[in-house]
Amino acid sequence: MHKLAIVILNWNGSDMMRRYLPSVIKHSCGDVIVADNASTDDSLKMLAEEFPDVRTIVLAENYGFAEGYNRALAQLPEYEYYLLLNSDVEIRQQGWDKILTDYMDAHPECAACQPKLLDLKRPTHFEYAGASGGYIDRFGYPFCRGRILATVEEDKGQYDDICPVLWATGAALLCRAKDWQKSGGLDTRFFAHMEEIDLCWRLRNMGRQIVCVPQSTAYHLGGATLNQGNPRKTFLNFRNNRYMLHKNLPEHKLRPLLRIRNVLDLVAALQFLMKGDIKNMRAVLRAMRCKMPPEGKTAGTLNAPAVVSDENLLAPYSIIWQYYAKGKRLFSQL
């Protein structure tokens, strides 16, 4: 069995890979593999000419992040670990991936982990998408060690301890292959955004652990697929967040939470309206009207049901209240 497959899912990212793939190849111990989501640019031609030693998996169509990775990893049964890596990640630390696999080897209770994620454009600061590990507040809003809402902290080593988290970033997510297969992988109905949070939450509900290993670092450009403020991204974020809550919360917690979330989501739509952003307002309202998964707490044949259900995984506070009412902008203040 091979140790680690570092799988980069690509769609029309020829320029991005030309820029960042060399750093991944240079500093990684695992096998670097590109899974192409039916790109219409010159991605495959560029890879064949400039990176002939990199294995490629060619998918028949653009399946999105979730199904694209599911289909790609299904073709890699010989690996012990999978590392899902965005094409806009730069690596500067030799053996960064081995630090992660060494931790996983020593901790069989752990299903997945992430490195510390720093901002490629501002390397002294954490990156929005994952920072030093993620959590979810009592109303379902994600936040990170190092990033709360719009406030991204400077990395001063304050979150360099290895600790359990609820979710690890999909920008650089290492998962044990056995756990990936047992969980059913990513929920393809998400298409993109928050599917890795759903996966990690399901793994936690199955009694497995997720950690951040900040001794390993990666630098993420961010926003390479859909920029902040894009109505499509707004829709996916709001809809997928509601999907995720529906799937992973016990019924007695889900119903009262959704009543509050309906109010909060309407407030978000109203804020877009007040800014004159009609497209994003409509995206929020459309997400609220989406029908929830009919199967209840699982995603049919795609996701395994919870073995255990830890009702205390969510933070006991509202991150919005802490941020706006109490002025707590740093994770260390919570």
C-alpha cells in the first residue's frame, strides 16, 4: 500500500497550477496527482508538457468539488491517506505533508487533520478559509482559530498547539482512506462550499477525531473559484449550511435552531437589500426555500449514518453576538 496521495482537483486552472504546482512537488513526500474536472482550457496539455511525471485523472465532466473528489479518490484505493489540496495553495516547508501523516500514524483515533493555513497574499496572517482549525457556533455559523467572521488575525504562534477541532479546511484536508470510505466521502449535493465541514462533522459523529497540526503550514490564495460577494457562492454557502445542520443535528436541536436561523438569514437578506445588492439578496432567499434532504440525517448511499451523536460539538455561544455585541474579535477572547 502507498502512503499518501496529494490530490489537486482542477477545473480550468492551468495558470494556477503552473504557478503553484512546482512548490507542492518540491516540498512534498507524497505522490502528487491532478484530477481534472473536464477543463476547457489547456490544463491537460500544460500538465503533459510541463509536468509529465505528475499523474492525472481525467473526469468526464465538471462534477464540482464534492463529486469530483469522490470520483477521483475512488480510483486511488492503494493509498493509506488522501490529502485534498486546492490548486491555489503554495508550499514552502519541506516535508509539510509528512508532519501530518506522522501525527496520524501516532494517533489512530484521528480521522482527518489540516495544516496551519496562512494567507498567501499576506503571509503574516491566517487565511480565511481554515486558519488553525474550525468550529461551529450554536446557530450553525463556522469560525476558526485565527478567523472570526471578517476578522483575520496575525499569526504570532498563539494557536500553534495541536488540538481537536470540529472541522478541517478543504483547502488542505488530510483524511485517512479507511475513514473516507466508511463515511461515504463528500456529499455530492453540496457541489461546492461547506462539504468538507459536513464530512468532518459526520466523522466526529462517528466517534472519530479531527485536529489541526500547526507545525505543518500551507499558504492559500483563496477565492480562486468564486469570489466573496458572488451570488452563486452566497447561495451555496447559505443552502449548504442549512443542509449540513439538517443532516448532523438531532431532531430536538434542529427545529428550534432553524427557527432562529430563518430570522438571521432574513436579516442577512435585508442587509444585502439595504446595500442595493439585489442578486445576493435573492440568493439568500432562494437558499431558504430549498427543500432539505429527504433522507433525514444521512445522504442516502453517499454518506454513512452517525454511529454516535455528540450533541456538544457546537460551541455554546452565538459567534455573531460575541463579535458584534461583546466586541470579541479574536478567538482567544471567546
